[in-house]
Amino acid sequence: MDWNKLASGMLKAELKRRNISYEQLVTLLNTIDVHETHASILNKMSRGAFQFAFFLQCASAIGITNLRLDDLAPTIPDAKSR
């Protein structure tokens, strides 16, 4: 399981679902006093690895109010038997 790829995929999916570009994300992050550049976001997303704090900052900036981790169960081996 590539957890970094999963995390970046989740964030990319939320951005796409909300029709938010990386440039718009920069602006939204600035409104919550998080200072990133378009290049730094592009680098993090293409690298597919970033800190969980960045994920939470993005989630807050784009208005995610509920994150269901049980939606990941099908991708985690033996998750349903735990």
C-alpha cells in the first residue's frame, strides 16, 4: 500500500470534485494564513508526499467538514476483519 499516493490522491480528488485549481488553492490557503506558492503545491502534489498538517490545512481551506476514513476500507487488506 502506497500511503503517500493514497493521501495525495484523496486531496487531488477533493480539489477536482470542488473544481479548485492549484492556483485557487494558494489563494484559499492564504485566507487561513498558510503561505504556499503555486510551485510548492505543484511540487508536493507531483511528488505525492506531504505532511498530514498540509492535508489538514488544504481540507480546511477548501471547506472539507467531514472526512470518512472508513471509505478507505476496500483498499486496506483485511480492514473489514479488524
